[in-house]
Amino acid sequence: MPVLSANLGFPRMGANRELKRQVEAYWSGKVDVSALLKTAHELRKNHWILQKNVLGLDIVPSNDFSFYDHVLDNAFTVGAIPKRYRDVFIKANDDLLPSALEGDLLSTYFAMARGFQQLSSEGSELPVIDLEAMEMKKWFDTNYHYIVPEFDSTQQFKLTSNKFLEEYKQAKSLGIETRPVLIGPVSFLLLGKASPNSPAGFEPIQLLDRLLPVYEEIIKHLAEAGACSIQLDEPCLVLDLDPKMAQSYNVAYSCLSVAAKKSSAEPIKIHLTTYFGDITPNLSFVLPHLPIDSLHIDLVREPQQFETILSAAAKHPTIQLSIGIINGRNIWKSDLCAAFDKVKKAVEVLGADRVIIAPSCSLLHTPHSLDAETELNPEIKDWLSFSVEKIKEIVLLTKAANNGIDCIKDELEANQRSIQARRTSPKTHNPAVQERLGSITHDMMHRRSTFDKRWEKQQEVFKLPRFPTTTIGSFPQTSEVRKARAAFKRGDISQEKYNEFINEEIKKCIQLQEKNDLDVLVHGEFERTDMVEFFGEHLEGYTFTKNGWVQSYGSRCVKPPIIFGDVYRPKPITVEVAKYTQSLTKKPVKGMLTVTMLQWSFVRDDQHNKLTTQQLALAIRDEVSDLEAAGINVIQIDEPALREGLPLRHSKWQEYLNWAVDCFLLASCSVADTKQIHTHMCYSDFYDIIDAIIRMDADVITIENSRSNLKFLRGDSFTYPNEIGPGIYDIHSPRIPLHEEMEHRLEEMLKRLKRNSVWVNPDCGLKTRKWNEVDLALKNMTDVAKKFRSKS
Ligand code: GLN
Ligand code: ZN
């Protein structure tokens, strides 16, 4: 058998984000379910045909499609649907037969993802049905977010959705054999959480024995339908795992291997996939014990594991090794010569029939294809490779492995020319920026006084009430805002007209905030498609794609800018808008900046992220100084992705946190004591990096918490020395937060935080909401703050 080429997952949204559009149209009632299903059907079909027939990939995944999130799909498949959602949508609970995601199941699915609220027809304030969305969390160190499965100690699992089978069959009917993907049972449980009323000591992994029969059933169904192999993703194998987990993996895969063997005359093969890191510390969990047929490892992220795993695999003649040598997380063209060396080595040690060539992880994290990028600078475009191009690279390498390197001679030459051009291009190196990096001193990284002193001075300047209210920055990005921006970008409206339009939106935004009595106002970020893209567009060293979207959560996609060279700020970015906004109101307006630029960009792979971040920090520092000089007294520097950059293994945390926090300090510390620096963070766990957050020394931190249930307060000894605004309502859901629930949240927080240091604000920016929702929600929110002021 020759070396095979494989993919582990393809971006779902479609070349033009067709899925996003259709899902959103369905949510807003513009199209019905059959239209939604039809789009899904078409997209899957196109993606399979593209991968298999057009690009010539040997192993094509199925069940990598999702209407919202594949972890939620997995929860659905095994029936991990919390009772509160079942009760509303699914009547004959026990008779639920596995079916495709349609009808009530689809409603339940979206309710779990987004929350669901049904207002009473009599117009009373209390809704008749009111379900919050489930918790959402960042997928490892990516900017993809998954819905956290929730498990009860009495949890029963039952095959509930047969999406995996339907999709396999759909591909088969097109003549395409696919490898269905599911999250492996151990990672699935480890990624989940115990439901709130679970008894102490309960951990989801204790449910493994109950879960496995459903996986056995899945394997059986797939085998009966003719599937040759199944991909089980176990990314948790790259984490620091309790040694006891070895036993769980063993139990799980022994059981599944038996199921696979007896599934049909030709046993279905189990392909175990790991990605985003090094599995060698947990290698004993996998080899020699697990009865699997193939193992995938990420050699881009962790090339050092190659030797160890290769020699371990060599001892197990039945195991195939899938080498992830094409970066699934970044957009640079691969150096095919270097990649081919790895292929050669694997083939030498294992033999061609035991080697599979694959991307490092699912291509979910890279954009669809370069085809649409007609406006990129051709020199830079030649350095890039998106999902489609990455699959081409995989197919080329496979061809070379099977027929000799000469058969890809021309492609290889072209590839080496691009690699060389990027390495030596003056576009990537700017001596002035590099020189400035050398002049960073420790003094640039602390404020002039300690927080207590600053606090006193700031009290005098701002005279804010207790429980001051604010928002995180963005206000509704309506279709008019998007249309105006698009028209401006196309050149259909002048800069002047566009500015006028934006200024009108800002006015509306200020009026709404004043009407609802907010204390520290924002301009609404209407000029920004996406906060990171906006800043990148104004910095040198960055470039942008027209269509390089990647899924962030649900239907939301982001278009990460590409940092290709040394970064600097040629001129002020936000100063004019901040000044204009401040001229509209007597209340303080926050200047809004972002440092998360690194994590939410496609970064250089030719220098350490620390250097790139220092360059970004200096650019932001310049902006902070200019805002200060322009009379802006409150400046927020968003840092939502601090945790995203954390290495997956604890041993490497400190080193990262040291330089990341230093960069925040470098960006923020130039200002006078009377200026208030805010920062904002969201959608991840913070309790275990709280020391680093404290070291950032922002005067105020606003922090998402309503969707992750006060988790940042975990640990009894939590104290936060500066001011803090834990979000008191979820902004992802169209439901209007009620007084009682916000009061309850605030009450809970006050048990743990100093009363005079608490701010009242939503979880995150309001850009995905509608104006009327924002109006009602902020009214309720400021009511709550006022009530608390009068209470004590
Ligand atoms: N200021 C940004 C906004 O309000 C923050 C977004 C974020 O944290 N993701 O949209
Ligand atoms: Zn946020």
C-alpha cells in the first residue's frame, strides 16, 4: 500500500460563508428548516467533491460539518442534553429515536447553543420560557469556541442524533468514501463539566462506562453502512493529564476496538487523532497499550516528538502513523523540502504502507481558499496557503513519497522560490523597529504610582458613583453599518460621507447610553468590522484578506489579519473618533484599544511571538500617549485573549505570562496617575492566571463571567486589588437579562469582592445585538446598579 494523504476536518462555512448566512437567516425566520438543510447538504457535497475529486485527497473526513459546534454535535449524538432543554422541546423523551438534526432536535440544539426566550403574549414582563445558553469556552489555544458539555451524576447516554451516519451515507451516495470524525470518548468527557447540582466529588470521566455503549453503537452503525475507518479526536492527550487517565484511555479504546472488530466482516479501523501539542509525556497512555489502527500527531506544533513516536510506532507493526506536517493553524506556505524530509524519515522507519500525510490539525482554523484573494499584494500572496492550498501541499508530498521527488520537481522549485523570497524580502524586516525594541527599559513597564494612590486621584477627577456602569465597547453592528462600510471600501461613498454616517451612529450610541444613565461611555466601535482587523489595518507589517474567514463560534467568523513583517504605527488611529465622541458628552468616554492582536492574527512563524508582541505593544503605547494628549481620560485596552496564548502545558506558562504581561504594561503604563486604564477579558478561565492579571495593574478590569458562572472567583483566597467589573449578563443571546438574575449575580459577587471596587457591565461587546435589545438590557442593568447604590 502506498503512503496516503488525509485531512482531519475541512472549514464548514463555505467559500463565501454560505453556512453563516443561511443559519442566521433561519434564526431570524427568513428561511425555513428545509432551506437550511439544503444549504448544509450542498456545502458538504461541495467540500467532499473538492477534497476528493478535485484535489485528489485519499482520506476525506465526514461529520466535520456542524450547524454550530462539533462538540455540541457530539453531546447531542450521545444524548447529553440537559434536562432543562429537553423539557421544553422534546416531549416523548424516552422514545427518542436517533434521527438527523431536524425539527425539535434542531430547536433544542440551537437553544443549548444560544439560549431561548419566549415572551408571554399578554406582554407581561416575565417570559414564559427562559433558557440561558450553555457555557462556551475556547477550544484549546485557538480562537474557536465550543459549547461545554454538561453532565449529571445520574447521566444516562443514548444515541440521539445520527448525524454522523447521515453524513457518511450522503458522501457515500456521491461515490465518496469518507472517514467520519467524532470526539473521542475520553476527551469528550474531559472537555465537559459537572452540572451545577452534581454531588461533590463527581467528575464527568466517571461516566465513561455509561458512555462507551453509545460509541459502540456508533461504530456498529458506521460499519454496517460500510465505513472503513473512524477518526476519534483525543486532543486532551496533549495536556497534563492525571496518570489515572491512562486507565480511562485503556478501558475506552479496548472496548471500542472490540466493537470495531466484531462490527462487520471487514473491521472498521480506529484512527486516534491528537493535535496542538506534544503527546510524548502521555505516550504510555497510547503506545503500546491502545488497540488502535492509526495515530495522528501534530509535528508542526511539536516537531520534537517525531523521533520518540517514530521509534515507539516502529515497535508496533500494526500501527499506521499519520504525520501532521502541514500547519492547520496558520496560513504560511509550507517548506515542502523540509516537510518531505519528515515524510522520507517516516517511510524509512515504518514503510510506505504505514505512513499517512495530513495537516497538523483540522483545517477548521484556516480560511477556505486563496482563490478569492484578488487584492492581496502578489508578493505576499505567494507566501500563503489556505485550506485548499494546504490540501494541495499534502497531495503533492504524498505523490512525491510514492513516485519519487522528481515527479513534483516543478512544484517543488516554485515552492522553494517562494520560501526563499519571503525569508529575504525587505517587506518582512524593518531596522528602525528592531532598533526600538532594543531600547525597551524596565521603567517603561510600570505606572508612576501604586494603584491606591492612583485610585484616590482618580476618584477626585471622575467622581463616579459606586457601582459605576459601563459597556465593553461595541454597539450593534447593524446591516446599515456593514453596508456603509462596504460601500466606503468599494469607493461608492466618500470618506466624508462615511465619516458622517459613523458620526451619526456614535451620536445615537451616546444618546442611548445617556438615556440609560451609564457612567463611562463608549463610542460603539462602528468603524470596526472586527477590532483586531481594524487595528491591523492601521499598522505597518500587517496585511488583510478579502475572504480569509475562520469560524470563531456558531455562525460568527473572524478574519484574522496576517502579520508578515515588523510592526509599527505610522500615525494615530483612534484619536479623532475618541475626541469627537468626547465632544458629545460631559461623561467620560473610553478610548478603545486592543493588545490581543497577536492571538487573533495569523502570526509570523519566522520569529518568536514575544518579539512580535513587543512591536505591537510599542505601537499601542504610542496610541495611548496620543489619546492622553487629546484629553481622553479613560482608555480601555482589550486583552480578551491573554489566556488563549497560554501554552497547553503548565511547565511553560510562567515564561509566556512574563512576557505577555510585560507587553501589556509596556502598552499601558505611559499615562499619568489620573488617567484610568481599563482592560477587558472574556470567555476563558481566569482563576489560575489571576496573579498575572493582577500584575497587569489595570485600574479597572471588566471580565466576562455570566456564561462561565463566576468561575474566576474559584479558590477561597481570591482577592482582586484593583477595580473589577464582572459581566452581569450574557451578550450572545437575544434574550433580555432580567433584574432578578443580574441582582443575583451581583449579590453573589459581592460576597467575594470589595463593595466599593465593583463595576456593573455586560460580559462583552454588544455588536451582535439589536438596538432594542441593547436598550432594554442596559436599562435593566443600570436599574440594578442604582438599586445597589441605594441599598448600602
Ligand atoms: N471592545 C470589544 C467589543 O466591545 C471587545 C470584544 C471582545 O472582548 N471580544 O466588541
Ligand atoms: Zn469580550
